Amino acid sequence: MVRVRFAPSPTGIPHIGNTRTALYNYLFAKHNKGKFIIRIEDTDRQRLVPESLDKILQILEFVGIKWDEGPGKNGPYAPYVQSKRLKIYQDHAHDLVKKDHAYYCFCTPAQLQTMRKNQQKQNLPSKYNRNCLKLSQSDIKEKLNKKTPFVIRLKTPQSGITQWQDLIQGKISFDNKNIDDQILLKSDGYPTYHLAVVIDDYLMKISHILRGPEWISSTPKHILLYQSFGWDIPKIGHFSLILGPDKKKLSKRHGAKSALDYQDEGYLPEALIAFMAYLGWSYQDNSQILSMDKMIKLFQLKNVQKSNPIFDQQKLDYFNAKYIRSLSISQLLQLIKPYLKFKIGEDKLKKILPLIQERLIKLTDVNYLTEYFVKDITTDVQLIKQQSKKPPSEIKSVLNQIHSAYSAISDSHWQADRLDQIGHQLLKKTNWKPRELFMTIRVVVTGRSATPPLFDTMAVLGKSLVLKRIKHAQKNI
């Protein structure tokens, strides 16, 4: 059975690139009728951020990634938190020492620092000099009896190569002579990432390891560990690196925020998963918003690209706006409500949403696009003047005619088609061009030069508010 894992470290809130890794693992597992496991790798105790674990799980839940085993869903290989599995790692590390595949290292931090400085002076690679490998069994026993602090290091082959057929990147190989005798167990009894990840992947029967490109250089260390234990090696693949528009590694300045940040800004999970999926995976023209179920049916590793995708904020905006346009007004109404910063009655909001739905890119845009429907506007005299470039006296006179014409409409007839009819009658009376007249009315009643269709907007604003704003503009011209 296919079993994959997403193994975040709670050292911060993962950005969208990390979530893409989780998504690809999830799609691959479900496409192959397999299991998707969450494992929390919290052995780096100094860098732990207490609230980050909750945020990691919130992100997965927000984008619709459901795990089969992990926090809150314990399976046959629990616990799924590494800090609760310390004895497992310690026993395995000591077992490697007994098999002569690892050794105790008693070097102090000061000794290691001196060693590195000497290597730098001689232009030598920075790797452990195997000083403690020369210790006799009696020396080792004596130090252990004295409780001298130690770490356990892997005894790495000094010749040959370590290679694998990467599921995405192709054949990759490393010279063993360049691989350090990595620390497996630290002096505090906690494992390093390398030891814990290999043991857990084996014990949890992970069939495929699919992760980001930053782990390529660690893979030969992991393969050597598998070989030292005498275990079968899972299939391994490394996804491409997401780049910013400047072709550099994606960072916060490019938009490398977490999915929760995007949620706060009004992006929908359906748009986010489509956007993330296309960051390195191909399907037709890469412009369709595919449901999670559809992606599961389509997803195959052969369609995951080796080349590095470019993070394009405009494409995310495109997907989000497209999905918003596909919603019914009742669906949009419910999604919009948490983002509104001021009160609008539901009945009025139902009238406004059809006017602005095509203009929404993010759900938070609702505040700017609805503000003038419910809040006082500032009369921008200069903006009003710019629409016709007529003298103030003529603008004032035309505003008076506009006010009179619309005052004559009864409340029951205050509808867009009637307002439109009156507007075209005013064109004949004023002898103004359509753009001059209608843009002047638009700016006067909304304070904006860009709005939804003018007469639909006026209909929703209501008679009293429209007339009040016309009168106010007339006084200030």
C-alpha cells in the first residue's frame, strides 16, 4: 500500500511552499488509494514555536487536506510526535554502535570549533575528523562510566558513491568521501532529524518519501542509514523549488505567506489549492479550477515538473476572482459576512453583491466596494469638475436639474430602468455628452469614478441618499 507522510517541524508557521508539499503528498496518496500521515518532527527543541503546531493543522484543515493518521487520528504506529518516541531513537542509535555502523564521539564544542578553524586555514572541507573513532574500547568504557557527554555519529563509508533514482529529478549521486559522519543522537538524548526521520519512515511503513528540494543533500545520509540498519529504502522524490518573479528562492517579499494569511486576506481554499497544484504540476492549460476530488483523479508524479515554477500572485488573484464569480449570491453572502468591517443589512447586501461580484478579487475587497453604499462620502469637487470640464456655474445648474428630475420619481418607481430613462432625458435637456453627464452623477453620488453600473447603483443607494448627495455636491461646487 502507498503510504506517504507530511512531517512539519513546529518551529514556525509554514508558508505556501510547504503546504504545496503536503498537497502533492495528499493527492498522490489518494490517487493510489493509499494513506496520508501527519508526523510532527519536534526534536529541535531550541527552535520550537508553541503556537505553530495548531497553525500547521489549521492550514491543512483550511485547504481541505485530511490526514488518515497523525494528531487526533492515532493509527497503528502512534505516537506521531517525535518527542514522544525518544527511547525508540536512542535504542536504535546504540544498536548501530554495537553493529559498528556508528560510534561515540566525546569531542567538546571547543574542540570541534578548533578543528573547523584548522580545516578552514588548510582549505579543507568542513567535516568531522574522526578523532573519536580512534578511541579504544577501554577509553570509551571509561568515558561512559564517568558520564562524559557524548553524541553518536554515523560511520560513513570513505569511498564509493551513494545514489538513487529520484522519482522527480532523475538519477542523483554523491561521493561518499564528501559525506560527513553525521550526528545521529545528541548529547541531550534527542535524535537529530536524520536519525529520527529514517527510523520513523521505516517503522511507519512509509512507501514513498516526497519532499522539497532542500532535502536532496540529506538524502545520501538517509540512504546510508537505511543500509546500516539493513532496511529496504522507500522510493524517494524531491519536488522543484518555487521561485519568486525575480527567479530567486521564494521569500516573504514575493508572497511566501501562510495559507492562513491568505485566508485572512479573503482568498478561498478552492483557489489556493488550484494555485498550489499548478506550481510544479501540469494539467492541460493550467487555468482550470479543479476540485480536490478531480485533482485526486488526475494527479500523477509523471506530470510533476523538474523545472522550478515561478510564484505568480496575479494567477492566484485570477483563480480567486474566477471562483468568486462562480458562486451563487447566497453562497457569496455567507462567505462575505466575516470580512465586513461595518454593518450592512442582509437584504441590502443581497442587492449590492450582484453589482460587485464581478469586481471582487478577494473577499476583503467587499469593504472598499460597498463602503459608499452605507457610509458618508467625501465630496471631491475637483473630481466632479474633471468629468465635464465645464465652468462651476454650469455644473451647479446641471446638478440642480438632476436633483429636480430624480426628486419627481416616487419611491415605488425608484428602480434602475426608470433612473436610466430619466438620465437619458437629462442628456437632451442639458445637451451634455453621455460620458460627461453620467460620470458627473457617478462621482457625485458615490465619490468614485469607477463603480458598478450607475443606475443599478443609484437604485440600491435609494432615493433619499442620492438626492442628499446631489444637493451636497451642488452646494460645494
